[in-house]
Amino acid sequence: MTDTRDYDALLHQVHQAVLPEIGRGTVANYIPELADVPPDQFGMAVVTLDGKVHTVGHAQTRFSIQSISKLFALVLAFQRQGDALWERVGREPSGTPFNSLVQLESESGKPRNPFINAGALVITDMLCTNFAVPENAVVEFARQLCDSKEIHYDRRVARSERGTSDRNAAMAHFMKNFGNLRNPVDQVLDAYCKHCAIEMSCVELARAVAFLANRGVNPWNGEQVLSASAAKRLSALMLTCGTYDAAGDFAFRVGLPAKSGVGGGIVALVPGECGVCVWSPALEHSGNSHAGLLALELFTTLSGRSIF
Amino acid sequence: MTDTRDYDALLHQVHQAVLPEIGRGTVANYIPELADVPPDQFGMAVVTLDGKVHTVGHAQTRFSIQSISKLFALVLAFQRQGDALWERVGREPSGTPFNSLVQLESESGKPRNPFINAGALVITDMLCTNFAVPENAVVEFARQLCDSKEIHYDRRVARSERGTSDRNAAMAHFMKNFGNLRNPVDQVLDAYCKHCAIEMSCVELARAVAFLANRGVNPWNGEQVLSASAAKRLSALMLTCGTYDAAGDFAFRVGLPAKSGVGGGIVALVPGECGVCVWSPALEHSGNSHAGLLALELFTTLSGRSIF
Amino acid sequence: MTDTRDYDALLHQVHQAVLPEIGRGTVANYIPELADVPPDQFGMAVVTLDGKVHTVGHAQTRFSIQSISKLFALVLAFQRQGDALWERVGREPSGTPFNSLVQLESESGKPRNPFINAGALVITDMLCTNFAVPENAVVEFARQLCDSKEIHYDRRVARSERGTSDRNAAMAHFMKNFGNLRNPVDQVLDAYCKHCAIEMSCVELARAVAFLANRGVNPWNGEQVLSASAAKRLSALMLTCGTYDAAGDFAFRVGLPAKSGVGGGIVALVPGECGVCVWSPALEHSGNSHAGLLALELFTTLSGRSIF
Amino acid sequence: MTDTRDYDALLHQVHQAVLPEIGRGTVANYIPELADVPPDQFGMAVVTLDGKVHTVGHAQTRFSIQSISKLFALVLAFQRQGDALWERVGREPSGTPFNSLVQLESESGKPRNPFINAGALVITDMLCTNFAVPENAVVEFARQLCDSKEIHYDRRVARSERGTSDRNAAMAHFMKNFGNLRNPVDQVLDAYCKHCAIEMSCVELARAVAFLANRGVNPWNGEQVLSASAAKRLSALMLTCGTYDAAGDFAFRVGLPAKSGVGGGIVALVPGECGVCVWSPALEHSGNSHAGLLALELFTTLSGRSIF
């Protein structure tokens, strides 16, 4: 498993194995734009730190990254706020579904971590304070990370999402009630729905997370995005909190830091080696891509590339 | 950081750095035997897979391993039950303190993971089914893992613990009510309190967890304790669930699979490299050793030995 | 509705109206002795303060009073402890099912009221402190209240109940953990299961609660059981907490202080006028007698005897 | 206690007894208009069904009725919706503070009862559907009930309240997410804050609730506001749910159907006899008037006018 041709063979093998599972599960259906995505698609990309790209399936197809944008938002906010960020958001797995209000109530409006919706709203609130047009800041940041100018968010998706965001509005108002939201709820929700509507392909996303596998340095332009220590720490956070209420199971089965989205994408990384992204729109019950999860499990089993 | 002398220097450096913190926090005080342990002790040991032992401080002093025994109990039960074990215990972080009943109530008596008390009681119940004298089975297993005949449990500690186990009794009866306990509650609690009262030193514990860093093979006798895959998976579980309600923070700061106990011990492992154990009796608010946690954080920061 | 013949006519009318509903619902089935009771039985009794007895159906058949015994236990404990009792048990509706542990956890082991199981266990613990054989004290007290020597508890029912009391054991250990249980858990559970197994008929129960309608004075021997004020207050508690998690609905529909049991009995009272008891074994989802609830609702609608 | 002069003497006696307690507690301080009300005020009024008015203290001073308006809103909605109303709001005590979201989450957005904030928001949503200007409908209804044209709501109070309504907004969005709110959240919150800002005096409020003591008939114009049965049932709901999380304690101590507001007012009624209102701005920890609660407790103790 040391020369690059292996990844091509490995991705092919993974693809073949998960073929019967592609399309199983349920496509996110709370907005028409996501509901209409054909479920029988599958793509996967591995981008090594030297820039080699390995793909299988629809790895160039752009999809709605949804919650994966929480990762970009978090890194961007962390660049500005540093560890002060943790005064307003925790670092513990939530133990409850990603959109629960119960924990907020018992913990005085401080979300458990930045990857549950409540936490991502607080992070977005920080971006609203730091940037005039926060969604554009996230888009621009994603562009730099994946070295492509072609990243945009889909205005229709953002608008649809905004129209069905009562639960997020409930959480935002609730946190504002506790003093943990500084900007107007409407403004935070607007920015949040827009950065969740960013569209990227597997290749672009695998490129974009490579800096986390590279001690915080963007391999495409040499910039230090985060310190090596911070990159490791955010990777740890992805492992414990990145896949909704299934993070423990994901760590158990896959063993890689990862972040998933209800658009069916999952990004992951092998420290020191590569960024990975898999996409398949049909979700299992926790909101993670069903075929994507299986593909990543196979990826680590076959390659021995777990971090453990 | 590749030759073994480095570990000696590293442990010395860690020890010096945490000296002012040793004794800060609170020694577990719910039973006299733990309350009477002098808080100003500190030991740390690293045992590499080739058997070299590096120590600092009271690394040969035996202490009550308490919840670290849950790890041995889990591996022993997993050897007998395999993945069927997960039908009765989950693999997710709990999101609530380690001895909470709330989650049991909302999840029909299935504990979130085998490292919270409720989960360890179910694991112990399995051992009660599989072994005539389950506590002896755990002791014997620990002996094999650390290659020492001298491991015992402290009967006075077990008896004291048994006398203050109303909360564990509550959980056990509650799970029995849901059908998730097969043996009499008293028998399960007896075995549980006894294997928690096992006494081991940092050196013995670092030796005992080395098999998890060695693809499941006991380095001291060559036996395959777990499959390589199972060893990785249990390591992942330690990372996400091994340090009570602070697992997310622990992963963030330390970045190693670990298991802690209220006796002040924490075991950890660097995959492919070594077993580690630190001990200092005074605990921070989550029930983990205060100085031990800092020492492990320094250990990974200084050595770059995080898994991320 | 002022002469006594009216009650006979009224009971007849109620009986006719609920006939099609008798047997609907589910007989308590967690112990064989209750599961085997034929569901198609119905009895009702009204005993006015001057001692006149009005009945319909199986009003002389004895049945397992179950949670109705919590009322006798409470009055007996209150006689000894007075208002100090409320330091260990609250007076608020629980808002959660009668056997929930969640509220105990968030409220430090103090049960919400004496009519949920946890509260009745604390009351029974008080009786264990005050009486050598607490179940006999409850039996004797029930005898005095209904003016009959023939009251006993059924040892087989008590034994069966004791064998399936894991949830109650969980609550008892949990409260003991919080310091809110003084006697050994086993002793409290024994006494509790025994006084719940008391057997009485509708006539006996209607007679037994008459003192609450009579300003605290036992109408059959003139003894002041409780002060007038305490009798009113306990009646209020029955209204807000006496019928499990359906107390609000019960107050809304029936409008009388009442206490129900899973044996299918419900006692109620019309202040200044009479004690009432209805019995029919099949229960609705909250654990109250289905036909009994309808009968009481009709009783107040037809008679205008609600307290509101 | 049968001639009307008794009420004058009784009110005087109550007033004297509570004098040292007036001003104890905390005036609601989340908006300046309430925070600025001098705490050392006290008024009480009894209006018998024949129209006789008995008062003591500041019984003619108008104050912000706040949550007492939930009672008027409920009756108004019930007139339109009848029992269909209960499909969207429960009738059980909440068992948790009046503004909790936890219960909403576990019960799919159906509030426990119409007197907690969430329930009152659903009721207000119904009024938004039934009336062009719902707050005016509530004002007009209050005018009819107390037979006065002079009732208004305070626009400044409404505006202030609207500016601090994040928690209510959270609940409204949350219920809308569950489909239990039909109108725009902003519209519902506007109407809610306005009808809570209605100002009335003790005399006016005691007159306004008299119809509930009069079998549903408005004593001042003979109109049937509610059926006799519905009036009794709403009275029962006031008893079990009308005083926030202290309803059980209130029923225990006072024993009358009542509804309180954070403006310091409490309305109550003695069925068949009179409407009652007490007002004193300083609140105990549950949000009920401290001196008002004591006054009502004395009122029933001294008069024997509890319903039990």
C-alpha cells in the first residue's frame, strides 16, 4: 500500500463491493432540491498530499455539501477567535440527535460541539461578527483550501432551506435567550443556510481537507491554515463528533476523522497521507450516507489506513 | 524521537512540568480505602512493543485500577461473545455523566457504551454467565496481559465499594427490569466491585495494554488476544468513550485511545509503538486524574505521538 | 339530588351507560395473580357520611387495591411525621409516568409526590422506621377506616409483586444513594409489596375514604384521623396527583379528588357528602380503570357533584 | 360566613396578616415596565355573584395581567374550537418550569396545557386564525366579562416584552417545526405579547372570572359564556395547571381554581359564590405573587372556602 497505483485499485475494489448498497436508504427530503437528487449515484476521491488524485464513480459531480460546511466555518472562526471559541461551544459528543434542544436547555445555551446544528449556528454567529458577508467568506475559504475558483453556493437550496428552518430558528432564539448569539437570528440563519448550500465535488472536498492531514499546511499553496497542533485537535474533534449521533460507531467501524452532510457527502482524512471524500445521496437513519459509510469502512479495512 | 532513550528523557521532562500540579484536585472519597491514598503521588510508564520499560516517579506502586478493569472485562467478554456483545451494549459516547440513569430510561435499558458503569455492569453480567468466578477470570486475564503472576484484587476495597453501590444497584435493577441483565443483581455487583478492586502498577498496566498497540497480539507471549481489526476497533472505542464525560476533550487534548479510573490511573496506547500508563490520585471534576491528564497531554505534544 | 334514593338510581344509570365499555382495555399483567382477574367485572359503591351504602354490580367483591394503599400509607405516615414529611417528598404532579427515574435524577432523589411509586417508597420507608411490621400497620389502619376486621393482604400477590420489582428496586437504591431512604431496600420493598396487596371491596373502600369528605373525622367511630385542614390538603393532592400521569385529565373530566390502582379500583370523594369507589379491572393506557374512569365521569356529570 | 359583611372583615384580616410579607420576593425584571412597579403594593377584591364588591388595599389599581390573559385567550379559543382544541394542547400539569422546551421535544410539539407559555402560544395561534386582530378580540372579551369599557393593553409593555421574547420565539418555531403553529411566528408573538400586556384592576379581574363560578353564565349580562360543564372543566384545569410549576403546592395550600401572572396578580374563584383577585408585585421563585399566595391561603383557611 505505498505506491499511488494502489489507491486506484483500492477505490475500484471498494466501489465494486458497495455497488449493491448504492441507493439504499433515504435521500434527505425536507427540501425539494435535495429530495430530487437521484439516489443511485456514488463517487469517491483520494487526494494524496503530493497532489495525486484518485477517483472512482461520480467523483467530479458537485453536490450540496451541507453540514460539511460546518468544518470550513469552524476552521475559519478558529483562525479569528482561537481557543476563546471554546468558551461558547463545547468539545464533547452530544449523545443526542444533532438537532436536539434538550441539551441546550440543561447546559445553559452552550452547544456540546461545533458540528451539531446549535454549535454551527454559534460558529456562524462568530463569522457574522467577523465578516461583512460571512457566506462569501466561507466560499472563498473553501476555494483556497481546494485550490479552485469555481466553488459557489446554490441560491435555490439556500432559499428552500431557509424556508424550513424552524427548528434551527428555535435553537438560535433559544441560544440568544441565553446570551450565546450576538447577531440577529435572521442574519445568522441566512448565513448558515447559504454556507450549507455550497456545492463541491468529491475531488474538491478531498483536496480541501488535505491540510488537516498535512499538519495544518495547505499543500496547494504552502499556507499554514492552522498550527500543527490545532490541526490535530480539530481532527480529533471530527472523530468524536463529526458524524452526528453515530460518531462512536463511525470511529469504531471506520477509524478516521470525518465530517458528513445530509447531501450524502463524507470527508475524511488519513493523517500524513491524504484527504478522502465519498458521496452517495441515500442516508442511513443517523443522517450519514449509507453507501458512503460502508465505502469508508472498506477503505480502512482493506488499506489498513485506520489511525488506530 | 525514534530511539528508546528519548522516552526516558521525555518522561523526565513531563514529570518536571507537571510537578506543581500533582496533588491538585480531589482524591475519590466515597470509600475510605481510596480516600486515604496520599494525593501527592505520581508515576508514569511507557512500555514499547519490544518490551523496553521506561518509567518516572511511582511507576512501580500498585494502585486500585477501578474503571480501567472495564477494559479487561470488555476484552474478555468480547473474546466469548464477539459482535453479539453489541446487541446489549452500544458504542456511542454517553453525553451524560458516567453514572446517569436518564439515558437508560430513554433507550430501553441498553447502555450507551461498555465504559460507563451501566455498560460495564452488562459486560460483567456476561462474565457471570461465562465464568464460575468472573472476578478471578478478570484477574487471570490481567496477569496474562501484563505477564505477571502477582496481580490480585483488594478484598477490603471490594467490600467497601460493595457497601456504597446503591447507584450501581439502581442501574442494575433498572436494566434487569428491561431484560438486559441475566444474572442476579447481587452476583453481578459482587463481581463488578471485585474486578474494579484489582491493584496494578503503571508498569504492569502499560504492559497490559500493549497488545492493543500490537494489532491484538500479546507481545509477551505471542498470543492473538483479539484480531487486528477488533484491536483497532476497541482502541477507537477507548478514544470516543474511555474517559467518562470528558472523552471529547481528552481526544482533543491528548489524541490517544485511553481508559481512566477513579483510582487516578489512566492507560493509553500509541498504535504500533507502546503502551502507556500514568497515575496520580487527585482527580479533576470529570473523575480523571488531574496530573495524569496533563502528563498525557504533554506526552503527545512533546513527542508528536498523537494518532492524528 | 338530595335524598338518598337518588344515589341508587344514579348508580344504576351509570352502570347501564358504561356496560358496553366494561372489559375494554388491558388487565395489569405483570404478575399472574392480577393477569388472571376476569376483566368483565364492574362494581361501584357510594357511602354517605351518615353511613348509608349504595351499590351496583360487584361492589362487595374484594380486589387488589394496589396503589390505593399509597393513600392509607400516606395518611398513616402524615399522622406521625406531620409537615416534616414534605421535606422528603414533594407535592407536585410528576409530568412523567409514575415509575420514571428521570425526575429523581434531576431533583436529587426527592420524589415529586407521594402517589408516584418513588414517593410511596419513601412513605413506606417512614413506616418502616415508625412501625415494627409496617404492612400490618397499614392493614390495621385500613380496618379502622372502613370499620371492618376482615381486611388482609394477599401473600401470593405480594410475593409475585416482590419478584418483579426491579424497577421499584432501582428507584429505591437510587433514592438511598441520595440519602432519601433510611431502611434497607429489601425491607422497604417487602413492606411496599405487602401493603399494595391489600384486598378490599368497593363498599369497604368507599367507607374507608369517607373521613376525607368529613373534615378528617372517621364517621364510623368519631376519631379525628387528620385535622380538617390536613384532610382538605390531602384531598387536593389526590386531585392533582392521584391518577398517575392522567391527573390533569381526570380533574378535567371527573373533578373529584381520587386515587386509582392497577387492580382496577378508583376511590374518590365528594367533600361533605360521601366516599365513592368504582372497580373494573381493565385499564386504559395510563393505568387507570377504563370503565371506572367513565363511570366516575358520568357520576359527576349526572349528579353535578364535581367540586368545581 | 353567609352575609356579605363577612368578606369585608375577612379581607381586612387577611391584609393585616400579610402586611409584613408585602414586598418580599422579586418583581419581574425582564422588562423595565414591570421592573419599575413599586413592590410594596397589595390589593384584593371579592365579587360575589350578586354583584357585591369587597375590597382591601390597592384593589382599584390597574396592573399588567400578563399570564392571566391566557385564561381569557383560552376561553375565547374554546368558544370557537370546542373540544377540538385539545388535539393541539394537552390538559396535564407540566412537571417542568413554564417555559421549558424539553417536554415539547419529547411530546412532538404538543404543549402540556394551555397555561404554560408554549400552550398559550398555540391558543394565540388559534385566535390569529379566528380573528383579524386577535389582541383586540381578547381585550373586547375581557371588557364583556368584567362589564367595563375601560380595558386596554399597554403598548409599551407589549413592545418591551416583544423585544425579549427569544425563549417564546424558540418555542414557537419549535412547535411550527412540528406543525402545531399555523400562522407566522412573528404574528403569533405580536398578538401574544399584546394580550399579555392588558391592564386590569383586582376588582375588574374578580368580576371577569365570576362567570366560571356561575356555571358559565356572565352574571353581569346573563350571557352563557361557556356551558356549565365546560366552566367546571376549565376551573379544574386552573386548579391543576394555573400556577406554573407550583400548581400542586397551590392546590394543596389554597384549594381554589386560580391563574397567576408575573405582574403579581392571581385570580381565583369559589364555585357558586364569587370571583377573587389578589395583587402584589413581588414574586416567589415559581413566578407567583408571594404576598398574593399567602393572602389566598389565609382566605381559604379563615373562610373555609376551599373546594375540598
